[in-house]
Amino acid sequence: MKRLSVLKKTDSALAISEVWEQPLRVISVTSGKGGVGKSNIVVNLGLALVRQGHKVLLIDADLGLANLDILLGLTPRYTISDLLALRKSIPDILVEGPGGLKILPASSGIPELADLDEYQKMFLLNELDNFSESLNIVLIDTGAGISKNVLFFNIAALERIVVANNEPTSITDAYALIKVLVTKYGETRFKLLVNGLSQPHQGEMVYRTMLKVMERFLGREISLDYLGMIPFDEAIPKAVLKQEPVVSLYPGAKVSRCFTELAKRIWESPPTSEMGSNVKFFWRRLLAYQF
Ligand SMILES: Nc1ncnc2c1ncn2[C@@H]1O[C@H](COP(=O)(O)OP(=O)(O)OP(=O)(O)O)[C@@H](O)[C@H]1O
Ligand SMILES: [Mg+2]
């Protein structure tokens, strides 16, 4: 991370203050169990971050079952499958969402993409690297489970937000995903976001349960930070039906304010920094692991 000296205007004088230039944040939003709210979280968190002045790219990494474009009411002309088929480049397939939010759309119903081969993975990371300089934050919607693609995108990211609710299946599957990322790929740091419950203490219960299981079976060196809870809110399914993010359609809804707060908290939390912002991000990750 680079330290910059900047001139800041105070009430009556100009003062020099130091700020930290943030490196590119690449964050996966992932889950063991499907349907826990990842895609809605990515869209609304992405938009909240854009509104706070960040340059954000959303990657729809649920490659065979695209969702982000649908949630945003967009109709992309090209998708990641055109990129992988060498027909198009990233700027060709990018679609622009509200406020300048950028989306890399996936395609629907192409089973071959559900399991990328090694060449496709390398190619995709290289293309993303060439494009990443104009961005502050990349959010990756990984799809659910422990498939090769889900694991690959979680490893390609530097920060992982695991989404769960209080259903035992959601907690067990979240743990299963974390376990594979720890034992097979040596990941050590995770964040938990609980979605779709009504009381904050329910979110804390999910966190405590996950932490206990992780400490017992994976040891205390593996960290799980609690990012909080997005409440259950009927405004979300209503917004989904209208194909608009809830933060745009119902900005005053409690859930929209939660996304705004979450965006601030994520940006202000220290990134898991292993490198300066000028280092090719995805290549570093690629070289660090064997997929
Ligand atoms: N906080 C919430 N309150 C109410 N409904 C919600 C909330 N979050 C998500 N939902 C609803 O849950 C459903 C699943 O959400 P979403 O598609 O975002 O999940 P997902 O984890 O991306 O699913 P998949 O694993 O299939 O990709 C949607 O119908 C959405 O309307
Ligand atoms: Mg989804």
C-alpha cells in the first residue's frame, strides 16, 4: 500500500494529511448452499460502493447460470463465453449498469462453462489483469457449492465473503466450503455475512456457531470476521421482480440502508494486503496456487 500526502482543506487553513492509497480490492461473495442471497448482495453492495465514489466491477462467475444482468434489468450482447471463445475482449463484453457500475456478464445454459479448464482459467485471469487498473473494487458472484469454478474464483479473490443464513444446511455447507479452501488451498481468512434473518442476535448466533465449528475442526489460526447481517426484507423480492436493485428502487428501505453501511464498512476495513497496487493482481494469485 502506498502512502500519499495530500492537501486537505480545513475550515480556515490548508493542512497536509496522510491517506493510504488502497490497492485493488478483489472480493468473492460465495456460499456453500445456494439461494442464500449472494447475487442480490453483489448487485446492491456494488451499487452502494459506486455511489460512494468507487470504481466497481461485478463479475458474474456463476458461469453457466447468469443472474447479475437479470437482477439489473440488462440485456448483454456478449458474455464471458465470447471472451473465452476468443471472439471478444473484456471491453467488448462489459455492460454498464446504474451509476457507471461495470458488469462482466455470464451466459446461461452453457454447461461447458460450469467447469473451466486450466487454460481458460489462466486466460481469464490474464484478461482481468489487463483491465483491472481502472478499478477500485471487483466483486465476484461465485455461484454456490464446492465445484471447481467456485473454488477457483474464491482463490483468485484476495478476500472472501461467505454468505449464510441460520438454516443448519446453510451453516454446514458454508463450513464445508471453508474447509476445502483451508485444507486444499491454504486459505486462512474469511468473512461471514448473514442474510435474510430478522433479528441481529440471530446473525450473531450464526457467526458464533460457525466460529465454534471452525475453531474445533480447523484450528484457531483460521480467521472468520463477522461483517454483520442483512435483514429479511420483502423489498428485495419486489425489486427482483422489477429487475432493479433494491437500493435504487427503495432507497429508504431498511435493507437498502444496510447495504450502504456494509459498503462503507467493507471499504474502511483494512484490505488483506499482500501486495502493492501496482502489482498485477490476478497473476500473483495464479502463481501462488495450483488450481
Ligand atoms: N435479505 C433478503 N430478504 C428477503 N429476500 C431475500 C433476501 N436476500 C435474498 N432474498 C431472496 O432470496 C432469493 C435468492 O437470492 P439470490 O438469487 O440473490 O441468491 P443466490 O445465493 O445468488 O442464489 P444462487 O446460489 O442460486 O446463485 C431471491 O428470490 C431473493 O429475492
Ligand atoms: Mg446467484
